[in-house]
Amino acid sequence: MAIRMTGLTSGLDTESIVAALMEAQKSKKTKVENKKTKLEWTQTIWSGLNKKLYSFYTDYAGKMRFQSSYLTKKAASSDSSVLTATAKSSAANGSYSVKVSQLAAAQYVTSAKLGTYKTTDENGKQIDTAVTSTTKFADLGFDTSGSSAIEITSGDTKVNLYVDQDTTIGDFVQKLKDAGLNASFDEKQSRFFISAKNSGADSKFTITNTALSTDQTAAKDALLQAMDYSSLSSSDQSTVKQVLSDLQNSQSADTKTAAYKSLQDIADTAARTKVTDYYSEQLKDKYTSQYITTETTTDADGHQVTVEKLTDAGRQALKDANLDNDTYTDTDRLSVVKDKLISQKVSEEITADDYKQKIESAVENGSADAGVDSKATRDSDIIVAVDN
């Protein structure tokens, strides 16, 4: 701890004297700092004033040099929440009144309640069934002969839905959406709710059921026949329907070219599937005859019965494929040959190069046995049908 002896010899309080002198110096420093702060405030005020003067010059005073600044006109509305107005310099002076004849509104349609339709339960009894999105138009009594179409027009957009035995409520709703409308089917209320997305006459929409002309029906039937429509997958059938709709909406060269390409690709795929199935059946018959034989025996009642048995080749093939088991009975082995071995052999051979070449040749050149026309014939039939 420090020991101080202030004024011990002189009798003066030197510590207080030094502190007083330092206090005087601090006062000078405080005055300087206050002057600095005042100068900074003054600088800020002048800077703000300069900005306001410059803004006044550029936004107002500078524009006073031009004649156009003195020719402006202003329009005001008595109720800006209803109507707003602007005026050009060339506008005539005057007061105007606006009469609203009709307010713009988005067109909408709410259908009647569809209710229920009759179906048959597992006991053959007629029951009432509620209409859902998966309900088919045919169940509701709609014409599904193939000559009927629903045309949906919304503004400049036109979409057609061809109605057949598989067309559903959900298909119709999707087509409405494709046309640019708000559409839904409320299953609880059993009603359609359809509306335009925008208000005004430009967004007006119509929904009409139209019948195809005789020529259109014939062309459509020819196209479906060329496509072997009934044998197509549900996905390919949907694509064909979409192509028909596109062709109905537009007969442009681009639409036709797209239709040719899409339908020909589907026809080629369908032909390849038919040829593959044909050769697969041939191979299945081949291996079945190699591995399984039939014998006629007499049962305990003296009746003749035909039974299936494995051939020696079948037993050996089962072992070679590692599908045999010491615990198997002959009946077990027969089942394994039918359910696994033969299908395995068919799969291996049908994907080999030899059969790949056979399949591609049949798709390209046709095969009477497989019921497939040549690609040239298929393509030609599709082009003619599309053009019609």
C-alpha cells in the first residue's frame, strides 16, 4: 500500500495543486470537443439543405424550362374506389359521368345434382351407387358409341373429349382444366363446379356435346383399327385419345406431323409386343413338349384319366437349373417345371440375339402368324386416317 506525505517538508498540499491544474486542462479539452460536435452538426444540416436544393432544381425548377410542363392536365374521380382517371395534355376540358351498365364477372356454372346410378352387387341385386370421379359416362346413360364428343371452348382455346365406354367424370374434369378453366366435381354434393379464371367477355366459355360427322367417324374408326386400339395398354389408349383431340382442335401441318410420329411409335411398340408374345408362346409350347408328357391310365373306378409326367429331359433340365430338391415329389417337380423352369427358359431364349433379330424383322416386315402388318403398311394406314 502506497504511503503519501503531502507537504511534509514545505507545508504545501502538492497533490491538490496538481489535481486543480489538471482539471483546468480537462476544461479546455471539453470546450474543443464541444466545438467539434457543433461543427459536425452544422455540416450535417448544410448537407441536407444542399440535397433539398438540388432536388428542387432537378424535380421542379429545371422542368420549368420546358413548355410541356405548363400544358399538363389533371383528371379526378369523385369516387376513386370505383373509378380512376388520367388525362393527357391533349385532353379536352370538361366534366364527364360514367354509367355502369353491368359489372364484369367471371362466368361460372354449377351443375344439377347427379345423384346415383344403378349397379349390380355380388348377389346380382340392383343397388343405387353414388357418382364419383371414377364413374364412367356410360354408367350415366351417355352416348358412348364412339361418334360423340364434348367440345369445350374457353376464349381462344378449344379442347375436345371423345366419349367412349371408358371415359370417366375425372377425364371430363381434366379436359376442363386443360381448356384453362377452374373445374372440380364435388363427390359429397354430386355436382360439377366450373368457372372461368378471369372476368370479361374474352374469358367466356362454352361446353357442348357434338356428334362426329360420318366422315369423321369413319376416319376415327379406321385410325383405331390401324392402331389395334383394343389391344393397347391404357396409357397408350389415353395417348391415342389425346391425339384425336389435338387433331379435332387443329388441322395444322405441325399437328399432323406430331400425330403421325406419336401414333406410329405406339403402333411399332404394339407390334413388337404382339410378335414377342407370339414367339414366347411358341417357345413355351416347345419346352412344354420337351419336359412334360401325358399318359392315359385307368383309375380305381375303371375310368380312363390323362395324367402329366416329367420326361427325362425335364428332370435333367430341372437339375441343371438348380431348381430340384431331394424332398420334392414328382408332383412338386412338375409344378416347378411349369411355374418356373419353362418361363425361365423362354425368357432366356427370347432375349437372345437370334430372337431379337426375328422380332425386329417381323416388326419391320410384318408377320402373318403373329397378326402384324409391315411397318410400311401400318404407317401408311395411320397417315391416311390422320389426314381424313
